[in-house]
Amino acid sequence: MKYAKLKNGKVEILTCEKPKLNSKGAIIKVLGCGLCGSDLVKIKHANQNNEDEIILGHEVVGIIDEINSDTSTFKIGDVVALGHHYPCFNCEFCKNKSYSMCRTFKNSNIFPAGFAEYIKVDDNHLKYTVYKMNSSLKDDEKAFLEPLSCCLRAIKRAGFDYKKDNSIYSALVIGLGSIGLLMLKGLKAFNVDAHGLDISKERQEFANKEGFNFIENKKYDVVFLTAGSSKTIETALKYIIDGGKIIVFASVEDDFSGFSNNEIYYRELSVISSYSPSPNDIELSAHLLNEGIVKVNNLSTQYSLDNLANAVDDSFRNKIFKAYIKI
Ligand SMILES: [Zn+2]
Ligand SMILES: [Zn+2]
């Protein structure tokens, strides 16, 4: 079968044996996989020493092809989407609800890669991160299960509870790529008054059309940084209300520019980060997508597996919002 791998810093399509179901879990025939910003960061920072460990692709949608599980109710033929990591629920990190810091979380993964014709997932994936997806959704929409769950965790870490009325609060999302847009859609599902800002006129107009315009003379209760540029820190400080929360949701190139100590202190600002979703966030993401509460149509551009390198190039050049690799 075909799968994608980094070789000498470049994305290549190679062949390997179809994974075997030699322990509890399932083999999933991959229908497609989204290209994540984190895949792009990994590709950018790959060197020959680490490229064997890099797993490309994790926003998988597929069909259960083989299954051997005592705990799950999935059947062969079920169309599912999934997340790739699960926590142990036992360690000191899990006890603090820092699930994405759990060592089991960091070491668990799908095999051999999301950009592959077949993958193996284990029993804990089936238990915690795999969800049946509604047939009314297109495959590229189902693949938003994991990225949306990342945004939902960030929204929860900003202090919002899905069951509560959050309509008195406002949020500004800086950076309107696919993750910025997903964050806005998630905030809307949480009933937060959500606005977006981007230096690209085209991206700003797209967000405006979706109902997430930018209001210049307003201070926001929460600001989400999704752009991957440290310049957005200044913008966040300009538009955040005193006592507000800034959510860091992207890595930046120039790691040394940061927040001014005194600005955080005198204005009582909270700077909070959010990295990766827990099983609860994936569950809520499946609910919001399957019930049509969050709509993710017309966000993806489709590529074949053989054209993955082009999808990577187009993403680096910001030519598209989101690449979906049909397998
Ligand atoms: Zn992702
Ligand atoms: Zn743990």
C-alpha cells in the first residue's frame, strides 16, 4: 500500500505492507486525511535525524476494515473520523486535566501515518478518539473532527462552558486561516460574540461574510492567537480588555519576542495556551459536526495522495485554507 513519508526533508510517497491486526484494535481503510498546520511545522523543521519518527497526517476519515475489540461497538463498514492521541487518565498530568502533557498521550499514535491507504489504531483509540460520522457530511467535513476538537479545548481553557450562556462575552480571533475560522465557528457554537482579524484582505472578507467581522473600537474579553506570528502579541494587547485572557494557539518562528511583564501585571491579563484535545473535546466535536451545529463546508481544497507535496506547497504559500488529501 502507499503512504507518505519524509525523505531528505521532502514529502515522498512510498509503499509498505498493509498493517496487520496482530493486537486488539482495528484496521481502517483511509478515505482521506486533512493536512494540519502541525504537519507543516514538522515538515519545515525536519532534519535527517528525526524524519523517521515523524508521522505525517492525523486528521483521518476512513472505514473500519478489520476489527478485534472487546470494548467497542464499531462494525466493519462503519465510517469514522478520529484523533490520534489518548491519555492514560492516571498520571499526575491527567489528574490536573493536562491530558495533552500525559506521556501516554504523547507516545500513542496511529500507524503508519494518516496519509496512508490503511492505518492501524489500537483499542484505546476505539474507546477514546474514534467516532462514527453522520453520512450527511462530506468526507472532507468529517476530517475536521480532530482540528475542531483542538479549538474546543482552547475555548474551554478560555473559561467557556458549552452548557452555559456565554453571550455576554466577546472574543477576537487573530489569524483567519482554517484554524482561525474553526475557532470562530466553535465560539459561535458556545454562544460567544465572536470576531476575527487578519492582515489578509481576502481572509478578512471571507470571515466578514461568515458573520465574524472585526470592530476596531472595541475591547474583547478573550483574544485567541492562531496566526503563528509573534507580531500578533502587540495586536492582542491593543484589543484585550483589562483583566482579559489571551489564548496562545500557535507556535511562532521568533520564539524570543514575548509579552511585557508589566503589561500583564498591571492589567491583570491571563496568558493561557492550549495545545491538543482530550477525549471530552473530541466527543463534543463529533456532536457539533454530526448535528450540523458547526458547519465546515467549503473550507477544504482536495488533492490526491500523489499530489501531497503540492498540497504542502500551496499551504505554505497560503494559497488555500485547508488541504484535504483524498486517499
Ligand atoms: Zn491537526
Ligand atoms: Zn496520563
